[in-house]
Amino acid sequence: MADAALAALRRLAAEHEGLSCLVSDALGRDGAMRSDVRPMWSGARCLGPAVTARPHGRDLSAVFRAIELTRPGDVIVIEGSGAGACSYWGENASLLALRRDAAGTVIGAPCRDVAAHARLGYPVFAVGATAAGGVFGERGAVQVPVAVGGLVVLPGDVVVGDENGVVVVPSARLDDVVGALPELLVREREVQADIAAGHGLTRRRP
């Protein structure tokens, strides 16, 4: 059922702009990362199960181990505590992720090589940018719970990123969220039709 729900969510995201807002509504208007985790280029979108990485200090080797674990359609989610001293993601990481057919990357820290991600068409959501890169070692962890943008993301949770930011659907709630979206979409169209007809915003609201 989870595979069918994920496929349905991908279809809805392709058909409707800004689906992250309604996904958050389906989660009780919750599940959204802080606004500082934002797309690094206009039009960036990603959707897929999370593969997680928790770097250790400036050591970003866990990020590249996560890339190696990525399957087509996965989103790489990297822990970070906000704007920091170094980037955990650059052009070479995007090139490797594209080779794995990853859907995108979400970082709770800065990235670098912003123009390259846009040129490659690889979706990156991060806390700004910095020219400073990380270093390679052997520390850090992959496929563990990570804290990003005020949320805890578990491996396999479904990440939805677009121009509005990033929303995370716990894997256990995916079926319920996807099942709620068609009604939410209908209700949204009805509200907008009421506005176009000159009615107030509260009409049809619960």
C-alpha cells in the first residue's frame, strides 16, 4: 500500500503546484520544516522517501555514504543546526546523486555551488550557501534519525519539497495523508470559487 500511496502522491505533486501546503494541511497544518530550509534555485521540487545522513562536525563523509545507499526517487536528508561554518553539499555531490537518480537533497545547513545545482536541474533545499567546504574522514552516521529544520526525519519518511519549503510525512501516516488530499483539493477549489464570486474567505471553512 505504501508504494501505491507514494505513486499517488507523486502524481498529485506533478498535477498541482505547491502541494506541500496541502500535505501540511493533511498533517493537521504541521510537518513543515522552518522557513530557513528553502530551495536553492527557482522551480526546485523533490518528493520521495528519506535516506538520512548525520555528519560529524566538518566531516561530511556520511553524506557520501548516504549517496551510495540512495535508490531512484529517494531524497537525501542531511542533519544540520542551521547556518554554519561549512557546506555539506556541492556540485560533485549533486553529480553523484544524479547518477543514483536521487529526487533531491534537503540540508539543515548551507550548501555551495548554487549555480551548478540549478544548471544540473538537481533540487537542493538548504539553509543558505557558503563557499567553505567540509572535510573527509570516517565519522558520522547514515540511516539514523536526523534533526533538520525543526523536525526529526526518520529513514523512509516521505519528503515533499517545493517553492513553499519542505514538509515531511511520517511513513506510518502516508496512506492517511494521501487519502485526505483529494478532498482537500476539492475544498480549496470551492473556497477559491467562492472568493471569485465575491464571498469571504471563511465561507466553506470548517
